[in-house]
Amino acid sequence: MSRSSKVLYTAADATSAHKSAAQSRRRTAPRLLDAGEAALVVEFGAQVDPSLSDRVLALADALAAASIQGVRECVPTYRSLMIHYNPLVLDREVLAALALELAEQATSRTVTSVGWILPCCYDSPHGEDLAELADRLGMSAAAVVDVHLRAIYRVYMYGFSPGQAYLGGLSPELAVPRRRSPRPPHAAGAVVVGGGLSAVTTVSMPTGWYVVGTTPVRLYAPEREPTFFLSPGDAVQFEPVDCAVFARLSERAADGEIVAQRTGGPELRR
């Protein structure tokens, strides 16, 4: 089967908070890539871009609604969707044809995104790298916090470790490259920035990102239902809390409570 197909449709201007002027972009047909013998990747592009993410998630919604026998799981990334399937039940060529057909038909999402407000403590010792980042950017620590708080972030994907959410929408004022060498391990729940993105980590580990704060929210809790509560496409905002409130919320989170506020969420175009 050919790995090329007709152009799906012409893109409307993709509006981004990071760019002063939106430009019209041609949306090419997705590319199909095999990932072993039991997974098919549908790749829509090569950038971290909300319009590509919308296409990825729209296809994921369409596949879920189609309930195709043999499809085990769909895993979205920034720019592609990995479809895990049982090759003894579903032929690869049949799946490929269905995926291309659904990608052409699925021009918008059928699942409504949710908004979340996550408490975040930027005070010492929780904002471990805040002073260093502020010095590198030529800003005050308070200004860095203010810029980070003003943004509305988009959950693009989970990756690297269980429940670690990668967030787009970081202001270009805070866009710094990651460190050349990892810094020492930070606490779980670190709110980090680096490489033009923000993220919320779930385990203590070394990192090349800058820790600007810490949230008491447990994004990953294997003993809790749901284990993960953020979904790709959701909106995230951060709300500042002091150390005393952070400690109280951490105790509640340790008992299994999701200490994030759920809202309707704006329609993201970041």
C-alpha cells in the first residue's frame, strides 16, 4: 500500500500565542509508519503545533467511536498517533486504510476538552531553580512567576515517565534551552520549563529542565481511580499558593484526593 495519499484539506490559519501573525498552512496527508508488527503510527507533521495536535486527537476520537475489532490502544503524541493493534485479528493494510479514511473525515474533535487549575508553590524551597532562571533571563523572580501564571497551557501528551504531562503555551519570555547537564534530582510534582515547553513531573529524578515551582497535585497515582486525570487536549492553568497551603494540599493529595480544580476550560489555540 502506498504511504502517500491525497491532501486531506486546506488548513485555516493556526493561531498561536507565541507568534504575532498567523499564517495559512497546507495540511498534507498523514504519513503511515510501522512500529514493529503490532503498532501503526499516523504522523501528521513535524512540529509542536496545536493544529497538528487537534488532528491527532480528532483521529483518536474517531477510532474510539468506531470500535474497530483488534485495535488495542491509541497513544497520542505532539504530532502523531500510535495505534496498537492485534495483527492476528486486524490486518495492517485494513487498519491503514481505515486510519487514512477516518483522518480525512475527522476534521474536529468529538470529545470536549476539560480545563484544570493546578495549585503551585513558587516559594523556596519549591521553586528550586527560580532564581537561577530569572538571572539567566534578566528578569526578577517575581516577573518569571507572573509570566508563568498568565499562560493557559495545553496538555499535548504524556511521556518519559508515568503521568508526566507535557504542556504547550509557555510564553516566549520563558523559552530557554534545557541544561547541557542534568541538575540533581528534584521532588515529585515539579513544575518545570525548558525547550519552549512546561511540564509537570511525577517522580523524583534528575532533569535538564528548570524547576520554577512544585504542585501538590498527584498527576499519577496508581492506587487511585483515575490513575491519570489529565487528558491530551485539556487546558491547564496554575494558581499560586504559599508553603502552608501547599503542605495542607499535599496531605489531602496523599490520601487520594485530586486537589486540582476542574473548570469548563477555554478553547485552546496555543
